Amino acid sequence: MKAMPFAKKPAPDPELVFLKAELSAAQSDLQQAYSLFDQAVDPELVESCIYQINAVKARCNYLIRSIKARSPAAAAAQLEEDVTWT
């Protein structure tokens, strides 16, 4: 039997693509929240930044769990390469 060198790859799951894009956006939001925290001087602004950081981290955790649930084996390997926490 001949090997097929140009076999079609299965189409990517659109939901998984969307979740990964959302995770990337959330990581950007987290980086921005940390930047605002570093610049905050007033105690109320510092507290606000801490709440914002915690909210974005919770969103990142939700997205990571959703991605893993959609594709447990492939997503776990991909997430280890893509996700960097600051």
C-alpha cells in the first residue's frame, strides 16, 4: 500500500480556534493590567488593579480549562508552548 504524501489534514475546530484567540487576548489584557499596577500610586487604584489582575487570571484559567476539555492531548502540548505567565 502506498503512503499518501498529500493527505488532507482535518479542519481545525472553530471553537478551539476561537478559544485560543480569546486566551491570547486575555494574556494581553493581563500584561496591560500588570503594567497599570506597576504605575498605580493611589491605594484605591492599586486595589482596583489587583481586582482587575485577579479577574483576568480567572478568565485565563477558564479558557485554559475549556481548551483542554475540547482537545485534551493536543491542547495540553500546545498550551505548554503558548502560555507564559508574567
